[in-house]
Amino acid sequence: MPTPLLADRFGRVVRSLRISVTDRCNLRCLYCMPDGEIPWFPKKRILTYEEIGRVATILASLGVREIRLTGGEPLVRRDLPVLARMLSRIEGIEDLAVTTNGLLLAEMAEPLLVAGVRRFNVHMDSLEPAGFSRMSRRAGLDRVLSGLRELERLKATPVKINVVLLRGVNEDQIVRFVELALCRPYQVRFIELMPLGGGEPFELDRLVPGREVRRRIEEIYPLVPVGRDRPSAPANVFRIAGGAGDIGFINPVTEPFCADCDRIRITADGRIRTCLFSRTETDLAALLRGGSPDARIAEALQAAVARKEAGGCLDLHQFYRERLQRKMWQIGG
Ligand code: SAM
Ligand code: SF4
């Protein structure tokens, strides 16, 4: 067997790339962004589509097979289908997905699918208009729901729905989301709140552990374990008897899945991060804009992956002390 081209010291091989295409967003979720003035990256710092395409091509030649576009809110970046088309045509790329808050999905789903996007993860924290606006500090539930209907119309299913629970704020939505998965072909995934420091101060007692969510669901609906879609998939999936969709749990805080992680991330301003919780990053933008040839960029990417953290980066106490310099919306979730 040839040595993998993007391997770390612990034998993990990188196959999956998350690209943040913007730090900007049309919502202000409580746990992700502040509500006031936000120091956005200046436009000239954001990687151009040509720069993103170049890095993705180099990474594909090193073994990356899947790309997910994220942000901020990726759909607010102008001409996103142009980038999607470019990325979906790269030799070696087998899967292109988008994580979105769904606000612009009704208009954008079709052009993105035509451009080569294969899957959408839609984030939505409440199925009630007032709860939605409380969680995201903006109105828009009806737009997200019409985006979901559009995905069904276009047969872009199964859709994954990401729900972050905040204790005392939207935990009343657990059963409503399960009932949504009972009647629609959606995989509803409950994601544990992470201390990524962008929104309101993280309080550990706001976190609703995935295990507790599962227990609360099982008091009403028996769940049948299905397992992970693949070993590196973050969600542990369960079926509900007779359901059109299923339920997933992503528990990065209480049950970290670092040992199977196959991801790296590129921030909108061109930094490579080997973990959401990395304390270091590699300045790819400087190489891209400094005239480095592809071979030099490939070396820098391999060196970054070689330094990938063993895991356990999410040390809550450490996090409180360090006050992360980069917030979730500046990394790309
Ligand atoms: N704007 C898009 C969206 O909301 O899906 C893409 C970016 S967002 C940062 C990606 C995912 O990260 C969303 O599902 C969001 O709920 C989640 N997220 C953001 N901040 C988080 C936090 N502090 N803890 C857990 N998940 C978080
Ligand atoms: Fe925007 Fe997504 Fe962050 Fe919400 S979670 S503020 S939608 S980037």
C-alpha cells in the first residue's frame, strides 16, 4: 500500500475538507455570533474562488475526496454556484455538500444542485416562529421551511437538519423535531453546544448532553441504533420505528470522536485548521498570494496535517482561560 499523502502522526488520513466561504451571516444565533457590531474580515482578505479552487485541486491530488462549504452563511456569498461548479469538477472530488441556515435555500437549492452540490445540511433550532427568532435573533422560519420543501421537490434527500439545544431556551423542541423526522425524510441531528465563544458567554449548564436528549426521546419513541454512516461521520444515527427519517446525535463535548476524525478546515481568510478547536493555524493565504508554486503549497498542507492534534482539544477549563481568538463563524462550522 502506498503511504497516504495526507496522514498525521496517529495514522489518520484526511479525506474531508470544510471550506468556509465567508464569515458573514444573515442570522445572529445566540451561541454563535454577538448581536452588535461585528468585525467582519475585510473583503480583500477573503479567498477568491480561484484561490479556493487552487487549494482544493492540490488537496484532491493529495487524497481529499469530500468538500463541504460552510461559513458564516455560505449562501450569502455572491455566485456560490460558480464555486460549486468549479469544485465539483475537480478530479478526485466525489462529494460536494453545503451547510446552511436555509434562509436563501428556496432560491439557491436548484442552481447549487445543477452546479454539482449533492447534499445539504440545514440548521434550524426551533420549529416555532418565536423560538426560531429567539435562537437566531432574526425572523425566518418560514423561509427555512420553504427551503426544505424545495429540497424535497428537487429530490435532494435525505436532508440533514442540525439542531443545537440550549437548556431552558429550546429544549421544548426536542419532541417536535423527532416528530418532524417521523413524517419527513430528514435526518434530524442534535448537536451539543460547544464553547466556541462567538455568541453569548458559554455556560456549561446550558449544554444539553446528547445522552440526555436520547433518553428523553426514548421515553416517548423507541430508537433503534443504526450506527455511523461511516467511521469518521460525527453523527451516531438511530431509526424511529415507522419514521420517514431518522435521528442523529453529535456529541463533541461529552463523547469526542477525535480518533476517527478525517477533516481539515480552511477559513474564509485562508488559514488551515486541523481541528475546530485548534490553537494554531497555517497561513495558506500568504503562500497563495506570495507566488508559491503548487508543490510548496502541497508541502505546507502535508506539514499542517502531520501536526494534526491527537484529540481532546476541547478542554473546557483551558478554553475558559484562553478565550479563543477565533470564533465559530470565523472558522467555519
Ligand atoms: N451558517 C451555517 C449554518 O448555520 O448551518 C453554516 C455555519 S454554522 C457555524 C455550522 C453549524 O455550526 C450550525 O449547525 C450551527 O448550529 C453550528 N454551531 C455554531 N456555533 C455552535 C456552537 N457554539 N456549538 C455547537 N454548534 C454550533
Ligand atoms: Fe450564522 Fe450559522 Fe452562526 Fe447561526 S450558526 S449565526 S446561521 S453562521
